[in-house]
Amino acid sequence: MDFTAVIEFLKQFETTKVMEFLQTMDVKTVMEHPYFLAGIGVLAVIAYFMRWRLLLVTVMSITGFIYLLGYTLAQDTTMKDGMPTESLVVLIGGGAFIIFLSIYLLFIRND
């Protein structure tokens, strides 16, 4: 058996190449990629039906924070006249909502 093709494929996952890819990766493009969204959706549905509450809350929280961060960075986030802009208010309010929802689902709600 000839494993040269397998070895060449595995060489793509060297640490330096992986780090270069992660440094050039853009959060906004990842969040809009259909395969990423499908993978997160499938993972959330599996966690819901298997009643893996910790995994479900973690997936939902991280996805929500990434979306909020992407939304905020896409908008104008300057502090004009000392008042926060609407996108910063959305970031703070959405972040607080996600944190309180996570605390509720993990610690308060019992099924």
C-alpha cells in the first residue's frame, strides 16, 4: 500500500500552516459561511435532542457573542459627543441578555 497521498494530506495540518490560516481568518466570513452555519445548527439540534444542556448553552452563547461582535464591528462604533452609539448599546444589551439566558438555562431552570 502506498501512503504517500495520506502523508501529503496530513502535511497540510502542520502547526505553522494552521496558525497562518487562523491569523488570516475573518470572523465575519466564517459566520456567513453556509457549512459553518449548518454545522452549528446540526450540533445544536443534536445537543437539544440528546438533552446535553451544557453543550447547547455553550454553542448558543458562543454563536451569539460572535454574531454580536461581528454586528458591532460592522457598524460605526465611535463615541460621538460622549454618548454610546446604537451598535454599542446593542452589544451591551445583547451580551447581557446572552449571559442572563445562559445563567437561567444552566443553573435556574430544572427539567
